[in-house]
Amino acid sequence: MTFLIQTTLIYTIPLMIVALAGIFAERSGIINIALDGIMIFGSFCGAMLVHLFQTNNLLAGHSQLLYLLALLAAGVGGALFSLLLSFSAINLRADQTIGGTALNLLAPALTLFIIKIFFFQDKLVMSKSLGFIVLNDDLPPLLKPFFDKMYLSTYLMIALYIVLSIFLYKTKYGLRLRACGEHPQAADSVGINVGRYRYLGTTISGFLGGLGGYIFIATTAAGTAEGTVAGMGFLALAIMIFGNWKPVGVALGSLMFGLLKCIGASYSTLDINGDGVCALANLGMPLYFYNLIPYVAVLVVLAFTAGKSRAPKAEGIPYDKGLR
Amino acid sequence: MTNWIAANIVSWVFSVNRQFINIEGGKAQFTFVTGANGVSTPTLFLDKLFPGTYIDCSILLAVLIAIGMYYFINKTTIGFELKACGYNKNAAEYAGMNQKRNIVLSMVISGGLAAAGACFYYLNGHIELSWNTYSALPADGFNGIPVALLAGNNPIGVIFSSLLLRFLDKSGTNLAGFTGFNEYVSDLIIALIMYFAGFSKLIHDLLAKKKKTFAAQEASAENKETVAAGKGEKS
């Protein structure tokens, strides 16, 4: 049980934060299909920083500080990368889907190109002995799943998620950002700079995407940056639609997906009530069946709730002052 | 979602039906190629034209399908309905088209074409299918999107854009083998081509604007001329 909760949290956090990234971009009116690419580039920036620090023997004893720095580097890298998308979508009014697809192609190509030049191999592996995990051995059993053997990023990301949700719904900047995604002409008529708010939305999105990418490779993918995040970005986009472009829905969706995914990944050794019997393994279904469940579940829920879902009205449409 | 559902089902089916898996050399991650028991796609005369390649008649079929799709979208009623629903589904509904049927139909056609692409590729007789798709999806599905976008969603354009992108892709792999460049240069080039292809609308608009102002200038100049020519006359 402890193991299941922990793995679920580890898997859920990047998904949730990247889906939140999607919300920020789409609520400001930019379709951010480039989330996958942004994740890849962010993860590469973080891994590169960690590698540089390790080879120069800097911060050797302070692994948590190094982790924080790497997260920051990943976020900044993602934000810079997303500027390419916002520049083409806002300043040049290019098709946002084409720009996003191009960035999805660009990110793995660029990262692998650089990795190949500097390391003569196809992947950049961070040292295993990083010790990013926070250990708290002496805890009551109730708190253990949430505070023992956890990553610092889990708490940080939950805090960031709450802060940004409040920002989006309770501050005037959040209101203006959402207005730019619903009716930019109306927003402009009351003096809001639509381009600037769209830049803000996409840059926050890029920052979160980069963070999510680095958390994914540091926690789930064994610290390996190899130009892929296993389709996480596209999954996060689906979770965003699943959550109806709202932070709460996204959190619930990613939690459900993460839980089912972790059950699928560890079904053979999963022992929920602790009596030594692996109930799921005794069912005799193949691995693929359990892997199917999370996707089918999301699809089924979507089929029932899709009628109520509402995308931001102006997403994907370049802002044109001349239109009504 | 459906990506991974399909990937898991494929892996499941192959894991149950082990007779399709090539276990020679202890690798066991690929299926048998269709050439193994002689059911590969016929090569017609093309293998004589291009000796030493894996070419077969599917390239002809693919071009035929592309031309057929161009005809279907631009010259038939159903194709027009599909396009109308894409541009403005409310207007299409208002004009009496069954919007939902058209969306389903377009997805059915798209699925059929994607499956045809997979058939052409994997039934060639030399291509191995890595059946453990549940852990990593084949990249070719996603690569179809840039091809379509680069072609500007024109079926005839797809023929040339797919040739260009595949040419760049394959030359990249060979680049690593024979020169000092690494193979990701070609991916980089493809990505940059895609990124700048997105700007085509801007350039198009700029050109149109220039043409317009040019035409306006010309028209005003012409007006002046006529006025100048007709100065002495009473009109």
C-alpha cells in the first residue's frame, strides 16, 4: 500500500504539472501541442546542469540543492524553448499546430544532436548516486507513505500547483489571461495587451513543462535524457482535456491515471491489504491487460463527460484586431 | 489514449501467437518479415528499374491513392461536405449536412489511410515489426503529421512532401555511416523546415498586401493618366 501510494504520487506529479502547463497556454489562447518537445528540452537542460556540476565536483554534498538548481534550469530552458512557439504564434500569426509540431520535432533532434557532439553517445545519464530522495525513517505508519522516501519536487510541485491555480482564478492577472483565451477582442477593448498576456501564458506553460520533463526523467526514467519522455506531453494534453481545462479536474484526472498506471506497472507484486497474497497476479491476465486499463478508463470517462467539456473559445486563432 | 490502447492490443496478440515472432539469434523482439514465407508485396517491374533497393509496387499504389483522395476531396459531394464541416460546422449543419456523420466518416477514411500506410511499410518483405509496441510507439505515425502540414493539407502535395522528408531522414542515417556528421543533423533540418513552413501564411499575406498596394498605385496612376489625357475635353 505504501509503495503504491508513493509510486502513484511520483508518476502523477509530472503529469499534473505538465497538464497545468497546458491549461496556462490554452487559457491564454495558444494551443500548446509542443508540450512534449518542451518537456524534452527542459529535461535535457536539467540533466546537462547536473552533469556539469558533477564533473566539476561542485555542490557534491548538497544533492537537494543541486536538485533545486536542476529544476530551475529545466524550467528556464523550457520557458526559453516555448518562446519559439509564442514568437511564431503571436508575432508572426503562424498556425499554432504547425509551430507546435515543429517544436516537437526540434526538441529531440536538438538535444540528441548536442548530446552526440559532447558525449559521443545517444543518451546523457546522470549518476545514480545522486540521492535526490528525502528519507524519513522514524515516522508513524500513517504519514509514512507521504513523507518517507519522497522527492522534494513532489511537495514543491503541489505548492506550485496551488499557487498557480489561485493565480489563474483569484487574481486580476489570471482573469485577464483567461479573457485573452475566450474573447481577445473584448479584452483588448478594455485595454488589455493581448499579445503580452499570451506571451505570459505560454512562458508559464513552458516553465512548467520544463519542470515536468526534468521531474519525469529524474524520478521515473532513471535519470536518463535521451530525447524522449515516452509520450508524456501528449498524455498530459489528453489529461488536460479530460480535466475540462480546469486545474481541479486536471489534478483528479492525473491522480486517477497515475494510480491505474502504477497498478498496471506493479500488478505482479502488488499486495494491497498486506496478507501476502498478490490478488491481481492470481487473476492470470497478461501484463498488457493491466497496461490497457488506464487508457481505456480515461477514454470511457471522456465519452461520458465530453458533452459538458468546453474549450477556451479563442484558442488556436491568431489575434486579429480587425475582427469583431 | 487510443495510441496506447492499440499498442497494448498489438503486443497482447503477438505475445499469445508466438509463431509470428522471429526468435532466430535470440532477439525475439521482431516479427518475421513477410519475405520469409514469400508473401511480400509484388515488386512488378520496379526492382529491375532500381536494382539493389527494397522498392515494391506500393509506391505506385500510394501515389494512386493520393490522386484519388485529391479527386475525392475536391470533386465529389461527400468531399465537399467534409470540407464544409471542417471550415464551419454550424454553417454546414444549417445547410442540411449531417455534421456528425461527416466527422465519423472523415475519421474512418483517415484511419483507413493510416492503416494502408502501415501495410505498405511492413508488408514490403524486408521490414521487421518490433512487436513490443506497448513500451515504445513506432515513430512513423507522428511523422505523418508534419508531412501533411508541410503539404498544406493537399493530397497531391503530400506525395512530394513525404518524398522530401523521407529523403532527408534516410540521408541522415547514411550521413553518420560515411561522414563525420552525426545522424541528428537531418532531424534538425526537418524540424527547422517545419518551423519556417509555419510562416508561409505570413509571407503569403505580405505578398498579397504588396500586390494590393501595387495594384492600387497602378490604378491611381492610370486614373491620373486618364484625367491628364482627358484634360482638354469636356465630359
